[in-house]
Amino acid sequence: MKIEAKKRFGQNFLKDSAVLERIIQSMPKSDRVVVEIGPGLGDLTQKLLKTKDVIAFEIDRDLCHLLGQKFHKQIQEGRLKLVCADVLDHWDKSLADQEYDLIANLPYYVATNIVLKALEDPKCKNILVMLQKEVADKFSARPKEREFSSLSVLAQSSGEAKRLFIVQPDSFTPPPKVDSAVLLIQKKRNLEDKKFMQFLKIAFKQPRKTLIKNLAQEYPKELLDQIFGQLGLKPTIRPHEATTSIYHRLYEMLKETIDGKKRQNRDNPDAAASHAK
Ligand code: SAM
């Protein structure tokens, strides 16, 4: 069967064996099973199967059929589990019922979403993925770098993120329009608090504005002035200049004060009503 790359599924097949080998060399040492999202024509899968058991999710039925034939033996032996479906339909809390490392050349149209889900997934221990270079930079940037973003804070809150190497478009068939990069996140904990993620969205909403201006769109300005003072933060600080630990402190202090006020109002509604007049 002749396979044409389908744009809607983000299909750019990695054909450069030197790059495939570098991905394999970069795998964190572990005995865990590998989850691969989007095995495509199976080039990376083949290399992974030399040392690992693999669970692979592929959305494209044509490719799935081809993979079923190509890896018939490994599927029979139970070394490869091939799931022919949209990976996002299978991802509730965890993508697998055992601990795993995610290793994949991701479809770029959902790559950010997939990495965020993997950061939340308690069974996922390491993430080694190829994605758009720009997105890899956002996940791996350090404070004060131009690319430092909510994604950097989330990755650093979960573990250590590093951009390992850049891959040029001509390593793929068909070549993508952008440069790619391999990103490694070694997780130490899982992201759990959805509200923290929403808080970061607000903090980085307009990256060129000051942090306090962004936050003031959601939180009372007097409270922010007070907390910035307590933390010794200049009111001119921009979102990319604060560190990950500052974001956690800010969030905790805002939450404590706001939750405390809500509790007070609930316990003493009369006082709250007269205050509001
Ligand atoms: N791993 C192959 C390689 O390195 O050549 C293919 C990578 S290609 C960039 C992305 C792959 O992800 C394609 O095979 C595509 O069909 C698959 N894919 C896209 N969206 C998906 C989804 N939501 N769930 C599972 N697979 C998906």
C-alpha cells in the first residue's frame, strides 16, 4: 500500500537515521515501558523495540494497518501493544496502567497539549519528544530569557527540562515548515493544580506588560501591591523575569488571602453584606 503523508494528522516522517539514533541515545536509563504517540511508519518504534516494550497510539487507520503487518511478530509476543485511536480519547488520568516514559516524534498540532497532559499524568516519569523548536524553547527556557513562559514554569514545577538538539526540516519526509528540536523533561512530580495553570495564563497574558498589570486583570490591585511588597518584587518586573518559585509564592499568597476572605464571608455573611454597602 502506498502511504501519502496526511497533513491533518501532522505527518512528517523522520527519515534521518543519525537523528533516530541520537533520540535512542538520549533515552533516560530505566526499565519502564515506553509509550510512543504517533509511530507513523514505525522507524522509531523499530529502534525502541530493540531494548524496550512499547505501547503505541496511532490515529491514522492506514498507518495502523501497515504497523500491524510490520510488527506482527512483536505484537504476537506481547512486546508491542498497538492502539489504533486518537491518543487524547484514551487519556483520562493516565495513559497506561503502569509507569512509563513517553518517547515520540509528536504531531506538532497537538504537541503542547500532549506534553502538558504528560506532565499531569502520574504514571509518566520522563518525556523525550521531538516537537517544533519554538515550543521546545518555551518549555526549556530559564527565567529572564525571552522565551520564558507559562510552559517553562509548568515544566520546571514538574522537574528538569532541557532542549537537547535541533533537527533541520530536511531530516523529515515531507519536510515541515519549521525547525524541530528534541526536548527532555525528567519529571520529579506531577502537575496537579489546574488553578495554578490558569493563574499562569493570566500572569503571562500580555508578556510585554508588567506582571502586576497582567495579574490586576483578575486580582485586586491593593492585594497585589501588598503581596509584591512582602515578596520584595519591583512593580516593574515583567512576566519572564520572575522565577518559578516566585510564581508559586505569589499564587499561594493570593490563594490564601482570597480563600481566607471567602471563608470569612461565608462564616459571617452579615458583616460581608454591610462591608459591600
Ligand atoms: N513517529 C513517526 C516518525 O518519527 O516518523 C511519525 C511522526 S509524525 C510527526 C506524527 C504521527 O502522529 C503521525 O503518524 C500521525 O498520524 C500521528 N498522530 C497525529 N495525531 C494523533 C493523535 N491525536 N493520536 C495518535 N496519533 C496521532
